[in-house]
Amino acid sequence: MKFAIIGHDGPEGPTKRPVYRPAHLQRLKTLDNQGRLILAGPFADQTGSLMVIDVDSFAEAEAFAQKDPYTIHGVFQRVEIHPFTQVLPESSPDK
């Protein structure tokens, strides 16, 4: 099941983001290597980030978000998690 994770940057986000970016990206690369990362990136207006991941449950998506270095170290002030239905581009049935 796919989930959209929206991380809203806190006031210290711009300062902390470059410090924790390597660890944040490493976690995403691990998920990507497992074929479970759909997309990820920061918002161009510098207010946060979007990650769409494919995991088994809401609890797994929540655990992933809560263990992210950006969440742990205060880049993200708030995180939202929403079940996500991908319409386009069409994905294969096993994703």
C-alpha cells in the first residue's frame, strides 16, 4: 500500500536540513533499493518535503516517518501521513 508522507519544516529546518541530509537520503536510498520508494523530494518553496513510499501498513509508514533523521532532529516540525492511490503513471500490479 502506498502512503504520502509530508514533512513540514520547522523554524530551524533551513539550518538543520543540510546537516542531516546525508542520513535522510541514505534511508531513502535503502528504501529505493528495496523497490519501495515511489518518489521523494523537497518542496520548491522550502516549506518541507514529500515522500511516497510503498509499505505494508500505516504503522510501517508511521514508523518510517518517525525514524527519519529530519523528524528526529527537528527539520520537520510536523509530519502528515496519508494513504495514497497512484492513478498515473500506471504502476505494475505488484507495486
